[in-house]
Amino acid sequence: MLTRLERIRIDKAPHPWLHKVHVAPILTSENPTLSSVSNALLEQFRHHGHVVQQTPDHQTDLLLTSAPFNKPLDWREAPLFNMRRRLGIDHTPDVLTMMHVETDQFKSLLSNLQSALHKKPPNPADFDFPGLASTAHKVLVEQGQRGGPILALERFLQSQSKSIRILLVVGNISPDKAYLFDLVGAHPQILWDSPDTFYADIVLRIVTAISSIEVTNHQVAEEQVTSTQWKQLTIPQAMQLASLELGKRNFFTPMLRIADLVQVPAVDTAIASQYSEGCFATWEPKLGALVATISGSARPVDKGNLVEDDLSVIVDVRTDGSGVRVRHVSGKRNDPPSSEAMEMIAMDRVLPQISLGYGWDIPSDVPIIRSKLHGHRGVASFNPLYVEHVYLDSPYYHYPVSCATDAQARAIEIAFARSEALLNPSDPRYIVFTVLPGHGVVITEKWVSGKAPFQAIWESMDNGFLEIENKIPQGPLAYIPRHEEQMVLQIA
């Protein structure tokens, strides 16, 4: 009988919601390996029914471009910053930047980074790569200590090329393998098997990313939360306490600031200046809504030390599904909610409402999930007596999606809808989580008597019921029993 991990590995069916894309190549790096890879990729795009264009136009979804390895590209030449003006198009397509590195150079660079990351304290000179800001070593050290040398490599290549989505081809003349990099730090490895399977896998991963739709078109409800109402709530203070407690446990990774990596004068017009990783939300019965953290791309937010202006109120999902509905709070800044706002509220639609009863002083029914926590962390093990892990649909392990998209919100909603602990209020397991490959973990807690919001989560971290780790699986995963009180991570 096949194990869960073996079944997931075998089932590589693509997502059913993929759409046809228009792709146009604009290669700028004269590299024979990349020319060959580009031709093979374009042939696979055609084979799967996509449109390969000679020149970009208003229908183009993806620009396939190239850049030299470990050499800085002037931001004025980077397609991410100049494509609309340079190409005369009225929208901003996705950009996939291809790079090529020979095998020995790749191994040597990773080995050097690994050695540099082990030094205490780190030597900034070990991270002095061409074209980076003088402060870049701080970011590369943090990223590398969290995700290993491959994540440090990813960040400096993104900075040098001024591109977020990168296909790094490793091999001397023909590819041995490739890595796909994205904003959140995903770095899945695609091994060379045969030309068809290798390039088809890359194309499906790219089309998956392009086919997912951003769901950050949030709508402001007419009715505000008055300042008097807000002052009477206990949840804002509970959110601030949870922020400090989770911060003590180093759950949230430091904010990634573009200026700390590379100096790009026009960054605000192309991408956000910073990205804070992670978000959390808890139910406020007096409002019948979620109180959630705001988006870190709007302005710098320290998720480990929140202030009240770092909070937003999420009411429900917009009828057209393009974002969520929020209520503004009188007298507050009212920045938009986190990019994961949709997934935070959407899962409640498919799960039970419960009555808490005696001791809670909450007369109305509430969602069975009290609090939700999303972070760029992994889970090494858990205690199945108190914690439940739920699986995503199989395609998400082979063809991952990213934050702020309808696809990720849908993946999470479907996964938690299968939770035995959430569908059955009397189930004693009070923590439920899932892991998004290449991205991180989503943790939920039920209503636990005598506990503050998120307290059950942070205490489960302390007592070993939920073992958080830096390592994030990049593909298929499963949890297998070590003994009756521990399930441990197994990856492909």
C-alpha cells in the first residue's frame, strides 16, 4: 500500500483552473544554454496550447527574459521597471528572468555561502556581491540562516537582476537541474529527467503562478467602527499581546526591505518598498468580524510588536470574490489588511458556527475557528492528541501558488473544510494547521476556555505539541508517526 507521501508524489495532475497564456521572449543575455532552454520552454508552451508571440503586446501575460549570473543589471534596463514604456504596452505582464550557472560554480558558491553563514559573528565581506547595497549582508545573513544558502543566493540574484521571479538553470552545457525563485522565497528544485518532463514541469509551474488571481481589491463598508466602540473592545489589546508573545518565540521573520538589498530609485512605482512576512487575525464577537494585521507592503509593520494602527477589521468576502470587505475605525489610519486577508476570512464560510455557552459571556454564535496565524515557517512535528494536520489538494504540492491570490485562499479553504477537529466541535484537538509548500504554515485554534486569543497556539509551541522550524518544504510532504504522541515531517 502506498504511503500518503508516495500518493502525493505520484499524483502530479495540474490544477483544473489553469488558463491559456500569451508569452513573449525578449532575451538579453547572449548565452547558448539559455537560448536552448528558452526554445525548449517556448515549444512546451505551444504544446500545452499557449500562445507564443514574436513581440509583446496588450495581450501578453508573461515576458521571458534573461540576465547574466552574479552580475548587476542597471534598474533602467530591467524589464520589471521599464517594460511598459519600452514595449509600448498598457499593462504589466509577469516577468520570468532566466539565468545560467555552471555546476562547479554553483556548488562552490553555495559552499562558500554555507561557510559564511556558520561564522559567528558573520563577516560582511563574505556577502559582498556586485551591485548590492552596503547593508545587504544583514538581509542575506538573516535569509540564509532561515532558509539555508540557497535562500541567500536567491535574494542576491533577485537584487542584482531587479527581478522577482527567476529560473536558475544549473549545468555546464545542458541543464542538470533548475530552481524557480519567487517573492516569498520559494526555491523548488526541478531535476533533469528527460527534456519533455523537465520543461513541462517548469511550464506548468509558471502557468500556475500566472493563472492565479490577486485578491486584494478590498472594499470599505459604509458603516464605520466608532472610536467609542473600538475603545470598548478587548481584542485589539489581545492582538498586541499575541504579537509580543509570538515575537518572543521568533515566529515572525524580519521585514524584507528592498532598500536594504539594493538601491533602486524607482522601486515604489514597480513593487512595494518592503514586505512583512506573516499575518494573524482573531474573531471579535462584538463586531461579528475578524480583527487582523494590516498589509506590510503598505508601510513598515513589526508583526512582533504591533500598535493599534497596525490592525484592520475584516467583515466578509466581497460578492465578486476580488477581495474582502473591511470596516474602517474612526480616528485610525485604516491601512488595508494583510495580503492574506481573503484566506483568513474565507475558511469560515465552509466551517460550523458554534454557541460557546456558559462562561464565555458571548450570546451570539461564533465561527469554530477563533484565531488564525500565517507565517513563513515550517512544522517539524506535532502531537496528534491535540493538533491536527490537514492536507491541501495534491496539485498544490507540485505546482504551488503564492500569497494574495484566489488560488491560495481556495487551497486553504478546501483543506480546512476537511478538518475532523473543526467539523466536530467536540473533537479534543484544538489546533489545526496546514503547510503551503515554498511558502509557510497556516495555524488555527479553536475556542479554548480560559485562554486568550492565540494563547493555545503559543503554548503548544512551548510544550512541544507544535514544533515550529525554519525549514519550509518545497514540494510533497507528509507527517508520519514516530510514536503515539508525535508525528514528524517527511519530505520527498
